[in-house]
Amino acid sequence: MHRMIKTICIIVVVCLLFATSGASAAQYIYYDSGLRSPIVVVNVIDAMGVFGIAQTKWHNTNTCVQIVQGTGNDVSTIVAENLASSWYGCYTPLSREHLFFWGRAYKCKITLNTQLLANKSATFRASVLVHEFGHAFCLDDNPSSGNLSIMNYDRDRNYLSWPTTDDIAGVNYAYGE
Amino acid sequence: MKKFFMTILRSVASVGTVFLMLSLAACGQFAGEQSMYHADYPYFSSIDELTAEADLIIIGETVSANNVEKLKTSSDSDDALPYTMCEVRISQVIKGTAEVGEIITVKQFGDFKKMPDSALKELDGYIKKDSTNLMFLRVFDGVPSEPLSPYQGVVSIENGKLVSKSKYSLFGFENNESVEDAVDSIGAVIEIRSKGD
Ligand SMILES: [Zn+2]
């Protein structure tokens, strides 16, 4: 009987070790309302002049993501609006996979708030747009690893405008690289 | 016979444990997240920055909460976005133009129930009725004011002490300062800034 309890304990400990080692090795947080496909077709209505920068920053990563411009009802959009709101940018998942309510999204809308971003540098605005694309590529906010991440709320937006090693690992996890 | 029975029992227990672990992992994977807005809010590294950015800093009691409305907050488009609104009776004005006793409407992004903002949802940050809060607000023309950020713009007051669930909050996270101490430090920052002007 004692041997049985011992065996169960060992299995539980091994399972827990397995689970926690996965969590600590991954310094990103998987976000399940990102896009189904790592190739995002986006209608750039207004990206405050930083679409090309954000696109290049993501294309320069060792991931399978691609950001291409297109139009139509099935594509994602980027808009810039003068909003009486407290945020710089916002990611909204649209057309979810399962019963429209959950799962990855087929497309998304990224909104930039010109009221708060108009006086900011291009690097700052790019940091916001690259962050929103991070959500599109299944990264959640605040991985709290202590490492640099484009997904951190407290990042220096005048400096950090590229996906970091942890962010790249998160995207590769999401798209099975 | 007993040994055989124990082996069977042990195998069942092992398989059961592994199955339980895998099921828990699978639940987490497939349960899915409800649709939420993911907004990127300004970060403030000091009380000085937070105070400078706020148009209005108040302490107030929430007299009504969770009123969801779609507001047209953009001057460029007709799109309306959902906000969760509350009414706050001001008990102290630390910065900005407002009267003690005045009731103001404060908005927070997202529909707290159907389509919340992810940061507000995670922090349980939608302002609750009867709560008393220290608020750092951005004031808009013709649209209700809004906290500067879910992480740093609202700090609740419980038994005269500041309490925040946000690790980014400059008040009430690790130190549960008294309201008086917080008001003094904000006041000191305002005074230094006014001398500099
Ligand atoms: Zn975000």
C-alpha cells in the first residue's frame, strides 16, 4: 500500500515539475484570440505613418508571420481615430473560430488613438502598432518575466519597438514552428 | 493474488493521475477566452509623471456603477465604443477643477460583462458601487472623464489605506499607505511643479 502511495506521489511530482518547467521556460503568455493564420492581410486605412516600420520589425523576426496589405470584407484593418479615450491603441478580435465567441480570430481590427499619439515619436507609435500585431500573433500582455517584451505595459515605447526573443518564442509556439 | 490486485490498482491510479493532469491542461487550452478589447495604456514611472498627466485628481465614493453605454468618442468616425460608467461623489479635490460634493461620471473602456477591456477584467478593475477611490483622471470635452490607466489610475481606499491589485500601481500595492500620506506626496509634487512654472 505504501509503495502505491509512493508511486502516486512520484507521478504527481513529475507531472507538476513538467507543468511548471514549461511555464518557466516560456517567458511569453499565449493569447488564444490571436489570428488563426500567421499571414495577416490588412487594410491599412490609417496607421499614423508607421505601418511600414511595424511590418519590417515583424518580418525581421525568425518566425513565419507575414503582414501583407489587401482590401475586402475578410481582411483585418488598421484605423487611426481621434478618440476621447485613455489608450494609445487597441486590438479587437473579429470573427472568432468557434460559434463566433471563442477560439482564434479570422480577422482583427487595430485602432490607434491619434489624440494620445499625435505628439509622440515614430518609434513610440511603432511600439504601439508592433504591440497590437503581437496580440494578432497570439501574444498576451505582461509576460512578467523581467525580460524585455513588446507586450509589457511598462516598456519604454520611445525605445522598444521590436519583438524580442521572448515574443518570437511565443509566436513560434502559437504557430507550431 | 493480493500482489496482482495491487499492481492493477497501482496502474489504474497512475493512468488516472496522468489522465487528470492532461484533462486539466486540455481544459485550460480549449476553454477559450471571451472576446475582449486589448488596449495599450500609458505607463507612468513616477508619482510626478502620473500627477502631471492627470487633469483631475480626486477622492470620491461611487454612488452608482456598471452602467454600460456605447459612446461616440471619436471626432473622425461615427463608430461608437462600449464603456462602463459610474457616478462618483467627490469628497476631496487634489488637482484640477471640481467641487467637493459634486457628482461626476467616470467611464472605463469596454462592456464589463459582454466585451470587457482585458486589463480591467484581469485586475477586477471596473469600479464598484459604494467603493471609495483615489482617481487620476483624464478629462475630455463632452465625454465623461476616464482614469489614466487601469493599472495606475484608480486606487481603492479601504479603512483609510490605499489598496491596489496592480503591480504597476504607484500606490497601495506593496505599501498600503494612508490616504493622508498619498495626498501629501501628490501635493508636494504639485507644489514643486507650480514653482517651476
Ligand atoms: Zn496589449
